[in-house]
Amino acid sequence: MTGNLMHGGAVISCPHGGRAVSTAAGGNGVRIDGLPAVTAADLFMVSGCPHSVGGRPQPCTSVRWTAAARSDDVTIDGVPVLLDTSAAMCFSAGLVPQGPPVVAPVHQGVSSR
């Protein structure tokens, strides 16, 4: 799979404009641009989603990522890292699928010598 590695500061929103934030504050020790790298095991909470169904609020509250572990994937402690192209779905508090999140392009500050 191709894509850019994501970190805890990635700009992610639900399909309705709510902001998704990684709870990987402490992280795993691996940093990208000084922020913790995020993996498929990290939780993402959504706030500010205005979505409603039939006039009843049904905001997105979380994002769940589907990162298939393949032999050539980059992992941290055996868990696949998330890429800006990783498949995901936003969910309401009742775990109703609400649509895929929108991931802003990730600036890569990782370099090697």
C-alpha cells in the first residue's frame, strides 16, 4: 500500500465536518515531525460533528481504521502504522457507520541520511 505515514497531529475530519483527533498523546516512542506516529491500535475521537437524521442528532464520535497486516507493511510493536490512504469508517455513539473520514494531505518531515 502506498501513502504517507500519519502522526497524532494529522488533520482528519468526519464526512460532516467534525474534527477527529488521535488519543495517541504519549504514543509508542516513534515520532514524525515531533508527534507520535499513529497505528491501527490508536483510538480517534470525533468532536463537533453536526450530522442528524430526521432532525435527531446522530454525530460521528469515533473513527475505526482497517489496516490489514501484510508481510511488507511497516509496523510499530507488531501493529501496522496508519497511512493517509488507510481505509477507515466514522461511527456514531451507537456504532452506526457514518461514512469514511477525510484526511488532509500529510506533510512528511521524516528524512534519512
